[in-house]
Amino acid sequence: MDKIKSPVYNVKAVPVEKIQANSYNPNKVAPPEMKLLYDSIKEDGYTQPIVCYYIKAEDKYEIVDGFHRYQIIKIYKDIYEREKGLLPVVVIDRPIENRIASTIRHNRARGTHDVDLMCNIVAELSEIGKSNAWISKHLGMSADEILRLKQITGIAALFKDEEFSSSWE
């Protein structure tokens, strides 16, 4: 196995205008998750670099991973201005087939959220006094999603402050 130095040790600030999407990324993010990504970047800044391949002939960086983080700086003027039009980038120098495989690995490695664990998180936040509105805002969840997760737990205490319709009377 060849030894590679992890690209993350060489993060560089690159003008967003020098970065371009690739043509092979199958990953799509729904609007609620894009809003959550925006909120995350607004609150925490960019915490992960965009992974790119440098195209020397064009002096451009083609995205391998991080397309949606790239989209945020392009869509939201407040983020663009705060970041001064720059994105944190790491470069991998691999042939196209390796870049395609890397894109898929990055996407699939993120996984999905386990329902039971999400139920526990909602329960814990509720038990320490966080409102549904707080949970919704900070976890990017709809009111219906929070309600469903609380229902799954079956813990009556989670519903102590809920309004119920008169049909229960």
C-alpha cells in the first residue's frame, strides 16, 4: 500500500470562483437539510474543507466532496461576505476513476441517522427542558418529525406540555 499524507494537513483558502462542480456526483440534499447546512455553517463556520482535484490547465479546482458546502457560499451572500469569497480546500491528485470512487465513498460514509438514537436525543433534550421549537431550530427537524420521535419512545413525560385536541375528551 502506498503511503499518502492526509490532504487535511494542507488546507488552503481558494476563491469560490476557481471552484467548479464535477459531473458525476449523484448526491442530492433536500431543502430542509440544505437549510440546516446553512444554519450549521452560519453558526459554526466551515468545519470541513472541500475536497478537490486541481486542473492545472484551467487553474480550477473540481469538487470531489463538499458540493453542498460549496453551494452554501454561492447561494448565501452573508456567508460569502463573511468568508471573503474563500473556501477551505484540500487537494487530492488522483485519476478520474479514483475521484469518482472517492465521491461515492464520502457520500455513503456519512450514513443515515438511526431512529432509536434520534429518539433518545429528542427525549434527552426534552427532559432537560428544551422546547420543541428549540429542537426544531437547532436539529433542523419539523414539528411532525419531533412528534413522531417522541411517540416512538412511548415516554408519557415527553408529552406533558403538549396541547391535545378536544376529541380526547
